[in-house]
Amino acid sequence: MADWTRLLPALSAADRRQVETGLADADARVRALLRRTADHYWGSSVTRTPEWAVTGSWSAERRRRAALAVHLEAATGSVPSTLNDVVRSLADGEHDWTRADLVWSLEVAGRGWGYQNAAHLELPATIAACLSPADLADLAPALSALFDEITEDYFMAAEPRRRVALLIGQALDRATGRRVPSWLLHNGDEFGPLVRAGLADVLAAPGVPELLAHCASLDRPAASARWLHALDEHLATATGGPEAVRGVLEAFAAHRRSVHEDSDRLLRGLVWALSRESGEAATDLLARVTAAASAAPRQASGFPHAQRTAIAAVRLLAERDGEVPVRTLARLAATVKNKAVRARVQTALAGLGALRGWSLSEVMELAVDDHGLDSDGSRRVQVGPYQATVRVVGEKARLTFARGGTALKGVPAAVKETHADELKQLRGLVKGVNATLAAERLRVEALLSEERTWAYRDWVSRLLDHPVTGTYGRRLIWETSADGHEWSAGLPHADGDGWTVVGLDGRPAHGDRVRLWHPIRARVDETLAWRERVLATGLTQPFKQAFREVYLITPAEERTRTYSNRFAAHILRYRQANALMRARGWQAGYLGTWDGGYDSEATKLFGGGAWRASFHHHLVGTDDPRDYDVHHCSTDQVRFARQDGATWEPAPLADVPPLVFTEAMRDVDLFVGVTSIATDPQWADGGEDRFRDYWHRTVVGALTPSAQVRRDALARLLPRMAIADRVTLADRYLHVRGNLRGYRIHLGSGNIMMEPNDAYLCIVPARGGTGRLHLPFEDDPMLSTILSKAIMLAADDTITDPTVLRQVAA
């Protein structure tokens, strides 16, 4: 029995007899009728069949008893039935429902089954809506507890739940005299009680409850002219209506947590109400609400806090003037994972760009938030006697404190005690800067797939002097040209006259157009020279650029024409592969043992959104029929499509721009290179027999383009290392001469074979094994793995790990 039934008043024996008299006959009559409509029983509503029309001639008393009988079946039957419409059809109309009928129906609902269709609550809700406040007075505690149970039930279907919650909530409000409707801002989430407590007087003002109810009635993202006309009337007549709208939305913007779907519907209507206001303050609030609604919990990034509100707010924000909408939407385009919201954000940004004469890529660029940082990437704030500094160091923002010019370790205790609010704001600033840094790193790297050029002045202001983007732009190689045909490459260099592009010869290159350098457009000798320059100067690029892999169409791909099998037939560790795809900006449905879950297509936009790459992969089942988890996936084709208006047209590989092709294939190579079972040093001891041939074939296979670049990096790094006289770089392997025996490390998989018998050596290296050695980039973990293994094996007589020693001595 549900807890709320304990709050029900006892039903007298006489009242119970009055309610239950004739139920058996009524039940038999209804069952006979339902049998005649059996073809409709589990599908469309039986109340729309010709057979059901006979109930219209029944007397009110017969229909009443039939409704009670069907309610008993709906609540206590052993299987769920779609009886909502049946109960509603019989219960609606002219009935003299009594308090006893309601108590009895609540008792039945409480001791029976609660199915997703909420059929067990249809009759109590209908009766409660018909009774007077006097009849409901002593039922208020039970109705209140039942209402809370309904709103907290996330398994009940949305439409029947909303109906019964509305009717029971209205009955509860009549019984208690509550001004603000119970079904608005209820206890189904933390947000509702928070707003009711903080804005009690505002919400109860004349006309405001009606305004809120109207806002909650909006069923679609777009409001009709009729709905908006009624909204304007409510805003005009409600006492403090606009203030109430802003108050609830301010509370939500500060709340930044997931809300109940009922609160989501209300907030959607409220953002439309806010959109009726003009001015920067309304735009700023709308932007904050859009960001809060589009945000998602870390553990469920695809589920926004308020998806309905987000979709409506994105559209309304895009219609506002100023830079705030552009900046907000651009940030969301880089952070939102939900497909529905993300698509609307991109559409809104494209529309804004068209209105202002910008490409989507330029919109994203112009909207990068500088967070109030100076050009050197710092912001200083006086906090009492201390000077707080938020500074971008490397690729992270950090908060430090100083007093009297002396740097302090950590946060002073006095700041924590007496300036808690200011400290919270500073930490929020650090968090915001770090979020922008992460988004900008991905955005700037994505520029490598675009044929994008900048006017010199725009390049300086957007990509060098910007306190966030400049963190990356100042460490990249650029090309400049005066005519758009001849291009000269160089690194940015600041002097008294501003920024110049300094080439390999040390002389500045001149031109009024700038583009991002990519090795696919450079000669081989130029690429090798830039790799040497990057290492010689100790420059750590934010991502591989000088050492970036190049992927050209192969003869096999020319023959297949529309797809590439270059990375097909690999076995990947699925969870790791899926996480890496998402981290690289690919959208993919999750594989699983359900209908449609055996195949997935990961997609990503390239070339500024004009091209889409698709990477197909499939679930690999286990031999255990009881294991439903997905451990591995197999790789398949890579395809490309060109945007044609609102659709995507499949494109032959030969038509794909070289920059788009190489960047997409690089990502797929990364997925395979990092997550293949061949890169797992412990797989050989516990792997499945059916994958053993693949594993042995791959761990010594030919090098992929990423492994070839890794080999070139090793060729330049190893001579600088202390183990230089103990290593030899061959075609596929790094040979290491230890004091106990020799070793071969495969440059693709990182696996080790011991000489002279080629016995496999399993080593799981600790992080940070390369010491203080400078690496020119940080996005190739296999490079660090190989170097750390080489350092260990060169001094194999000092190894203390017994697991490794047993293998070496075997």
C-alpha cells in the first residue's frame, strides 16, 4: 500500500456498501463489451469503436458503476491495460460523484498496481475535479502526498501523468485555498520549491498564477500568434507580471541544474514572455537562461538541464541584437552535446552570420569570450589587502594571490573567511576561462580542415592578441601572401612595430593575407625543416602541426571511389573508442544489444561545416550469452558527404578537398591507433582466441601515417637523449640495447619483442616516464609510451619490478 493511503480518512461500512453495490454486474457488462472490441483493446482507443457507442445510452448511474468497476480492474489487474480512455469515457459527464466515491477509488489505487499509463489514477483525478472544497478539506494531506508521488514518478508516461497531476493539483488547491497552482513549480525537482520559497509573494500576486499557467500551456517550441496575444494580455493585467517572469528565470539561470519536465515546459513559456521585452538587460538574461538550459550534467552530457527551454531560447536569442547572442551561441556550439539543441544552435549561428555577412567559422571566431583578461592573458583584482590574479599559464587558467608584491602559496585563510563571495567569483572566472580554452583548442585545430584566410589586421586581433585564442595562435606556423598565390611560412614574432611572420631564414615575410600552415600544402623538405625548428626552439605546439600526419587518396581508394577501407577490419576497445570519438567532436550512437544497436555511424563536420565524414563501426559480441555489455567494436568504411542546402549528398573521395580528407582520416587513424586491442600491452595474456590472429598481425604490421610521423619525431628526439648510444631506429622498430638483452619496440603498437627469440614482453609504463625531455606536441600518447619503455629497457639491470624481471630472465 502506498504511503499516502495512510492519510486517507476511514470509509464507513454504509458508505462502502453504497459505493460497491452493483459493481459485479457492471463489471460483467463492461467486460462483455470489451470482448466485442478485442481488436482495439491493446491498440487505438476502444471508445472510438462503433461497439462502444452503446454506452452513450446508459443511465448516469450505470455509467458511474461501470467507471468504478473498470477502475478496480485498471488498478488491481495482474497485467497493465490501456484503460485510461475507458475510465475517462465512463466517468465524464453528469455524475453525482461523492466524497465516498473518491475515498474508495483512492484506496483501490493505493493498494493496486501503478503502471506507466496511470490508468489507476484516472478515476480519482476525475472525481476530485468534481467535488467541492468542503468535500475535499480532510483529504488534503492524502492528496498532497499523492500529488508529490505523481510528480516524482519518472516512469509514468508524460501525457497521462500531466493530466492526473493537473486534476489532482487543482482539487488540492481548492481544498487548501492555495493561490499558486500546485502543478506549477512542484516538488518533483529542487527548482520548484526553491522558487516558491524565494518568490512566494511575487508568484501569488493578482494575475501572476494565471500568467504562469498560460506560459506552461505552450506545447511547442514556437508560439502561435493567438498564444502570444493571450500572453501579452496576461503580462499587461498581472500585477508585477514582467517582474515575476524575470524573477523565475533569474532563479533558473542561477540554479543550473536539471529540472522536471513540467518546470521545463513552464520555463519555455517564460522565455517567450521575456522575449517580449527589449533592451540589453533582457538579452543578457535570455543569454544566461539559454546557457543554463543547454548545459548538462557531466555524467550525462547529452541530456540538457531543460531541453525544451533550450530549443526555444536558442531561437529567441538569435533574434536579438548585439554581441551577447553571438558570443553565447558560439560557446554553446562548441560545448553542447545534445543533437537537437546543437543543430538549432548551428542553424541560429548560420542565420546570424548571414545577416551580418559572416561565415559560420567567422561567427565562432568573433564570439570568443575574453573574460575580461588583458592581452597577456591575465586579470588582477584587489581582494582586501591581497591582489588576486587569474592568469593563463600554458593551456590552463590559474588563480594566485600576492600581498605587498610577495607571491603566496594557496588561498589566504582571511580571503576564505571574509571574502567568500569574491573568491567564488574568481574561481568561477577560472572555470569559465578553462572552458573557453578547451573549446578554442578544438576550434583552432578544426581550422586546419578549412581553406580560410584572414586579413592581416584581423589575424593579429583575433588569433594573436586575443588573451585566450592567442595562447594557441602564437605557437602555430602561419603563411602570409601579398597576392594569394605565393605563400611564405613563419612563426609569429612580436617586436616594437607589432607582429610579424618570421620564416626559417629568420627574415620577416610580408603580405596582407594570412592562413594557417598545413604540411599537406608544403614541400617535404620544408616540413622537415619546420620539425627541426620546432624542436630546436623548444616550442610545444598546442596540437600536432609541424609533425602533423598527411593522408592522400590511395589507388585502392580510387578504385572503391565512394568509400575508404583503409582503417577497416580493426578491433577496438569500444568504450575507449567511443569516448575518444566524442572528445574529438564526432557524434555517434552508442552500440548495444538492442534493435538498431549493432551498427553505428560516427559523423563529424569538416571544412567549416561544408563537409561531413562518416566512420562506420559495428558491435562485436562476446561468447558469453549472458554478457550484454559491449567490449569491442570492429571498424568499417569511411565515407564523405557534401552539404547541399539542408541535406547531405554523398561525394566521391576524389571530390573531397585534400584538407578535409587528411583531417578526417587522421582522426580515424587516431581512433584505431589508440584504442585497438593491439596497443594493449596486457591483451596477449587474457585476449580471446578469435582475435589472436588480428592482434599478432597488427602488433608488427606496417606503420600508419601517424606511426610514420612518430618515427620521424623519434629520429629527432633520440640523439638529444642520454640513451642515444643504446638505441637504433629501424623501419618499424626502435631497437634498444639493454645490459641483460636486446629489445624491439614496434613504432605503431608500442609492443616489445625480446631478442634473440622474439618473446613478447609485457610492460605497462608509468606516466611521466620521459622525465624532462621536451616533446613538440602533447597529443600522441604512444610517443611518450615508447620513449618511457626505451628509457627503462636501456637500463634493464636496474629494473625492480618482479613481473618484468621474470619475463626478461625467461
